[in-house]
Amino acid sequence: MAGDRLFALQRRERLMDELRQHGAVRVRELALMLEVSELTVRRDIAALADRGLLTKVHGGATLPTETDSAPQRRIRPGSTPFTIGMVVPSLDYYWPAIVTGARAASVALGVQIQLRGSSYDRAEDRRQISRLIEAKQVQGLLLAPSLEADGADEMIDWIGRLPVPTILVERQTPPWTPTPRQLEWVRSDHALGLETAVRHLHEHGHRRIGLVLANGSPTSTHLAQGWLRACAELGLPGDFVVRESVALDIPGHRQIIEEILLRCRRSRTTALIVHSDQDAMSVAQYAAEQGIAIPDDLALVSYDDEVAQLAEPAMTAVRPPKARVGRVAVEMMVSRLLEGKRRPAQRVLVLPELIIRNSSLRTGTGR
């Protein structure tokens, strides 16, 4: 009996670890991971919910929101719930985890989300945002518009004049914008995430490190900032930066990777940080074909941690807090809708996490 209690405690600690990492968990996935029945997982969730450690939702659980301990800020039972519009640039890859976090928070807070997908196109962003506004069914907007290149200032000004409160998600405006109200935002601190990766490699003896940035990604600007800051503070050369996508579906990716690896040999570079997982796995596969051992000949760190654990060897990766970003965005919006102008504007950075696996640890170094 004592052994059963001990196993239950260990299982629930693992459940809470997963919840802290992802912001939300599903019963089915936990049952597979823990190798127990879904009924057992539901009982664990119920026990933890009774202690106030998590919030039960349909099919899983979420972390308690900041508003859970503040009854005066909850939506009153029987009142009309807020509806929040959400426009994201894609419904695959990076964004499902953010949407999942937002939906988990919306369930916990008793609000609704109307989701619209866009396509990294400013005109399409405007079209989808306008549709939500014209329907007059949303009281607030969570937006991830395209803010690169020419026209960004005009887009920011347009968003700043929308008739409902707006919070940018994984996007950032300049510190000051000449709009009627200063826009709020919440995003991952990608610069610090990249700096964490550089410092990890430096701690393991690497003094020449390269950076491969996905071409055209909005994240690349922040990663480059973190790279330059880390190299300057650690006294590392910061000239090895390649701005090319090298995922398996990119035409000519093998030739680009060949040139990157040749540059590594010539400059005696012993580690690469690659954005994103697909690109990093492409580099790893080509390196293996060429007899380059990872991590003994070349250490690799990926930025994203979508599928990095499936690589061979399992890949060390920086994990942006996607679910948490979505969750915080909804919490901020509900707070704004409840408190109005009484609440000061917020701009929130959420810290990524470095997940250490075998691709950055030379044989015998240990963790």
C-alpha cells in the first residue's frame, strides 16, 4: 500500500512537471507517457485539482491562472462571457501550441475564442481582423500580424486605432508608437533563449560556434540579437552567421549544408545552433552521411523543440514557451476587459527553456 502511494506521488510529480513545461496537458497523452490508464490520470488530476495545484478542463488540465485566486476578477456566473478574436499567421507548425495555451486559459476563465488563420500576408491579416470587427461579436483581439519590412508602421498605426483592445502575440512594437494607445504585447524572449544556447555550448568547451538562421522567419531578428550579445559578453567570434533555410524540403539544401560544414572545418568551428528543428535535423542527417560524428565532431543545438527529441542523436533544443505565451495573452486580455483603463499597459517577455539532450554533450561529459 505504501508502495502504491509512493508511485502515485511520483506520477503526480511527473504530471506537474509536464504541466509547468507546457501550460496544459491532455489525459490521453499523459496516459501513454506514464503507461497507466486514462482513468488513473483523471484521478490524479482530480486529486491535484482538489489541492488547487491545477485546473481541470475537458480532456486534461491547465495551470491555475493568476485570476483564479482573485474572485472579483472572474467572469460572473450567468453573465455574458467575453469573446476574444484571435488571428494567427498559420494553423500549423509553431502556432498550434500557442492556440492550445490560449484555449486552455479561455476555458479556465470562462471566455470564448474565435480563431482565424492568416498567411504571413499583411493584406490577409487586415482582411481577417476586419471580419472579426465587422461581425461585432468580439470584445478584444489577440493578433500576430506581419510586421516585417515596409509598411510595418502603417500596420501598427491601423491596429492601434481598432475599436477594441488589442494585444500582440509573438510580435513586438517599438518602445514608442504614435498611436492613440500604446499597444500591449506578449512574446517569447527569443534573444535570451539563443543566449542560453550559446552559454551552454561555451560551458562545454566550445570556443568557435556558428549560427544558422531560417530565412524569412520573424524570430530570426531576435535570435541574431541574442547571438551578438552572447558572443560579445563571452569574447567569442560572432561572424559565423548563415541566413539560409536548409530543411529537407528546401531545394538545394544539401549544397547549402555542404558549404556550412566546409566552413566549419576551415574555421575549426565545433558547434552549430540551428533554427529550426527541421533544419537542424537536416544538418544532422547530412553530417552523418559525411562521417561527421555528432556531438564528438560537431555539437548541435536546435531552436524550437518541436521534434528535436526524435533526432538521432536526440537533439538539445531551446524550447520557446508557446503554450504559456498563448495563456498569458488571454489572461492579459481578460484583465484588460475587466479593469479597462485602470490597468497599466503591459508588455511581457516569457523565458524559453533549454532542454539538454545528447547532441551537445561529447562522449563522457555527462550532464
